[in-house]
Amino acid sequence: GCGKSMTALAIMGLLPEGFARAGGRIRLAGEDLAAAKPARLRALRGSAMSMIFQEPMTALNPVYTVGDQIAEALRLHQRLGRRDALDRALAMLRAVQIPAADRRLHAYPHELSGGMRQRVMIAMALACRPKLLIADEPTTALDVTVQAQVFDLLKALQDEMGTAIVLITHDLGAVADIADTVAVLYAGRCIEQGETRAVMRA
Ligand SMILES: Nc1ncnc2c1ncn2[C@@H]1O[C@H](COP(=O)(O)OP(=O)(O)O)[C@@H](O)[C@H]1O
Ligand SMILES: [Mg+2]
């Protein structure tokens, strides 16, 4: 409860109703998101920046197939037709290493395991090749072996696509493994920040 998710939601322009901004700036590739209009933030979300959450079941829509959900962002932001968007959705399912992806494309979220659902979320978040991906405790709901697979996947996709990843996690092993820089939050404040190796050593 130290404000990690709130910070992520603030970056995305998704703070709940009733939150007021006290100050500060949020820059994405030089653009101040804190000053951006809602329409601009809507255009950036899902294309320039996207976010994956702790519990994929609450973030996925139960009444649409995973293929249609991944395709939606592509149709909206990249103006692809249904056929092309589904082709790209299939390529994304393959990129996140979902077995039998062509069959899974037409599956509903409840037909997939927790690990598979989190991979679908990652596929959806990366479909438009955003500059920034925020992963808010993406593996907390998963068992340990699947956690490691998801971290490996994020790392591989980052190498491949060059997406900047803000990973929110309690898993210091994953931080040491994945992060170039780390910020340690405690009781709402950043109490330590720096190059991962230096922070770990200290
Ligand atoms: N900057 C902030 N200003 C006001 N309230 C905050 C702020 N950050 C966190 N909170 C409050 O603390 C609660 C927990 O924050 P959250 O970001 O969900 O913590 P976590 O670090 O566990 O993700 C939020 O629901 C909100 O009420
Ligand atoms: Mg949180």
C-alpha cells in the first residue's frame, strides 16, 4: 500500500474519479502526460503506452474471444481491418509463446489457465508496439514456475521490441535479473534509486 499502483495509474492517466493532481511532471518521450488532455491520453493508451495488471481475469473481457480482444487495439489505433487485426493478434499469441495459438485465438478467457491469461494480457499490451509497458505485479497471481516463465518472456520481448518496461514487483530476484535501474518505494516515498547492481550491492 505504498502507492505503486497509484503511480502507474497516474502515468497512464487512469487515476480513479476524485483524485486530484498536486504537482509534478510525467514525461513520455519528452511529452508531459500530466498536462495532456483526456483525448490525447486515450490516443496514447494502448498505442504508445500500455499496462498489464496483477489479475488478468479482471482485466480481460469474459464475453469476447482473446483474439478479438487483442485485435481491438489494433483496429482502433492502427486502423487495421478485422482480418488483418486477427492475423496480427495470432502473431502476438505466437510471440508470447502460447501453444496451439491458432486454436487459442478463438478461446474465451475462462478456457485458459492463469499463466496463459497473463500471456494474453502481455500480447494485448504489446500488440501496438508501445514505447512503454507498465507491468504491475504481473506474476503475483501465478505459481512460481509460471512466474519465472513470464519474467523470461518480458525480458525476451524487451530485447526484441525495445519496449521500455516499468516492472512493479516485490521479487528482488526478478529485479536483479531484469532491471537496469531500480527505485525502492517505502510508505509513499522513493527511498532509494539507482543502477540495479549498485543498489543491490548497497
Ligand atoms: N499519491 C497518493 N495520493 C493519495 N493517495 C494515495 C497515493 N498513493 C497511494 N494512495 C492511497 O493508498 C492506497 C494504496 O495505494 P496503491 O498504489 O494501491 O499501493 P500499492 O503500492 O500496494 O500498489 C490507494 O488506494 C490510495 O488510496
Ligand atoms: Mg498495487
